[in-house]
Amino acid sequence: MWVAAVALAISGCTGDDDGVNHRAQIDELPATAPPGELLCDMLPVDTVTTVTGTGDVEAEGGADRDSSGKFAGTPRCRIMIEGEHGDILHGNVPWAEGNSLNSFEAGLDDDRFNQLPDEVGLGFSWTEENSSGESSSTRGHARLLHGSRVVEMDLAQMVEGRDPEADAIAVAQQVIETLELGDEWILPGDPPSR
């Protein structure tokens, strides 16, 4: 596992001479990955900057491949604010088997979760509110089946006005593209369905 520290400039978020901070423009995150550098070989730097509101991040994980091009392990990435411990974005792309498959299938039948539209794919999402004393946080989660893998994306709402659940869905879609995941079910048994 490797760790990378990245310092990025954020357009639209810096203060100018009047001393006023200007908020980032809140746009819907595209399902298509932007070109450019990837963190952990899977998360576009531009996307991470957009959803977290900062470029001062550290990334742990990766999506290493063997000589035949197959993943040598489970692709995963954990993004933290530089110098802090808690993750603000966490992605995991396990095979759709065992606990990952059981959890995914249970989520498809759980009415507490929002089922993704057919055009997005088979999966679900939800928003989680946590509060502890005077502090509170909001996290968005998405689970999306693609081929024989489940793309699991969890992210904290870091930019006021952004929808962390919608962002988690879009980031999951981008990861399908950046990892070039195959769309065929190659595992034993039938694939999950609604």
C-alpha cells in the first residue's frame, strides 16, 4: 500500500483582495471521469478536489495489476485531509461474492436505501447523518454492481451545498471507467437482480 500527498489549487474557492471567501460553484458531478491524474490508480484528482473542497489530501491504497492485467488484490482508496486521521472519501471495489455479495443483495431489498435508476445500474445509495455532542456530519454512500464487482463509495460532505449521496453515485460511476471494469458476470451462480 502506498501513500501520496497531493497539493492542488481549487478554482473558485479562494478569497480575493476584498477578504471575502467565495464558495465553489456547486454543479452536478458528471458520471464520466475527467481526464488527468488519478489517486490510488482509480479516483480522478479533479473529482476529489470538487467533492472535498480541498486539494490538501493524502491517499492510501491502489489498484495494482499483475502482468496479465488482472487486479492483484482488491482496488481500494482512502482519502484523508493532509495531517488528519479520519477518511473523507473511501472507495472499495471487491468481487461480488461472499460478504460483499450478501451485503449488496440485502441492500437491494432494504427500503431504507434509495434504489438506483436502471440507467445508472443495479445498486443503491443512502445518506447518513451522524452527530456527536455539538458536531455533526453527513456522509453519502453508494453501492453499484458492474460486471462481477461491487463499487462501494463512501464520502463525507465537505463542501456546503453539495449532495454527498449524489456525489458518491457519480464517483462510483467514474471508478467503473477509470478501472476499466468489465461488464460481464464471470463468477459462479447467477448475478444479483432486483
